[in-house]
Amino acid sequence: MRDNKLAAFGGGTIIGMLGGMIGLGGAEFRLPLLIGAFRFGALEAVILNKAMSLVVVATALPFRARSVPLIEVAAQWPVILNLLAGSLLGAWFGAGWATRLKSGTLYRIIAILLIVIAVVLVFGHDPSSAGSPLLQGVPLLVAGALAGFCIGVVASLLGVAGGELLIPTLVLLFGADIKLAGSLSLAVSLPTMLVGFARYSRDQSFTVLGRNREFVLVMALGSILGTFLGGQLLGLVSSSLLLPVLALILVVSAFKVWQHR
């Protein structure tokens, strides 16, 4: 399967499309595919997923510039810095923990986090919940940094951008508009992922990227295409139907990942 470029491109496209329909890069769905269909080890799959997620996130922000101007994103720099204060540290620690964990333990952690994300998808994406920040002043800064740290850890352990956790945090904690939250999450995700990526580069498992260069490129291109197509299809399928279906996919994937040794 790893040598089948059509399978890599098609898988990346379908996963990217699923994520694009709800404003994500699809990395949380790509990870089980890398482990299940393409038979990569847990840590190898996480590193490959992070590399492809970086490409998708880097291209997604300009893709959204028409509906959410970059100047609006830049105007929210205090929020971005608040989350980054925790997420950069969390990304470094998360990547370090992942490289030291036994394979079986990492599979278990990945499975549990996939279920957590499934729950967040169903209960944490409510566009009507935007409004005023949940807290004010120092408590908000502390809560933002702590939330950022936890998200950074999860993003590194799964090799994802973290948008599925960042978007609800931005909406519920900071009172951001759902559309703006999608772009802000990308602005936080990119440096967070770069830090995690830098930490992974110190581990010998990082050589998986060199051994699978073509696979990474082909699947990343498919993911970008899928994310773009998913964005165009946004609104054609009701979120009330789509989110539970995607959450179910994650739960099934978590069960299969849990069974790996």
C-alpha cells in the first residue's frame, strides 16, 4: 500500500475533504489511516502525520484569507500569543514524551485521544456559543496558557494541527466568532507544530520522512486538494449530521488503533 501512489493521494484527498468540511486539516482522520491501511508504526505515523499537517496548515491560512482577512487575524495577536505561551511548551514536551513511550503505550494513548477528539467534535463545535470571553484579566491569561499547553501536548502526540481543540477553546474561552476562530487556530497551530517537529527531528524515528519522501509528498498534495474541496462543499451537508458521523469514524478508528501491538 505504501508504494501505491494512487492510494496515498486518494486517501489524503478523502481525509482532507472530511476535515475541510468542518474547518480542519483532516490530520485526526489521517493518523488512523497511516497506522491501519499503510501499516506504519505508531511513532512513525505521528511524525508522517505532522509533516503532512504542516503542509496543509501552511496552505490553509491563505486559502481562508478571502473570507477572513489576515488583518483581522493579526488584530487578535494578544489571543494568539496567550495560547502560544502554553502550546509551544506543550508541543516540545509532548513530542519528547512520544519518542520515549513504548509502542504499545503510544497506541493506547492515541486511541484515547481520538475518542476525546470525537467527543469534542460533537459537543464543542457550537457556532451559537460565541460571545464574550468566559473570563477576564489574569484568570483568562492563565486559562489560555494552560489550555494552550494541553493542546500543544495533544497536537504533538497525534501529529495533528490541533484545530479540533483550538477552535472550541477560542469560541468558548475567548468568545471568538466561529469563522475567525478557524483562522486563529491556524495561526496558533503553525508555530506549535514547528516546535513539535523540531523536537521530533532529534529522534532516530525522524528518518521515516527520508525513507518515504514520495509517499509524504503525494499524500500531502491529496490532503491539500481534499481540504480545498471540503471547504467548497461546506454548507451542503448539515453539521448536525456531519459531526456525529465523523465522531463515529474516530471512535471506530480508536478501537482499531487500540488493538495494535
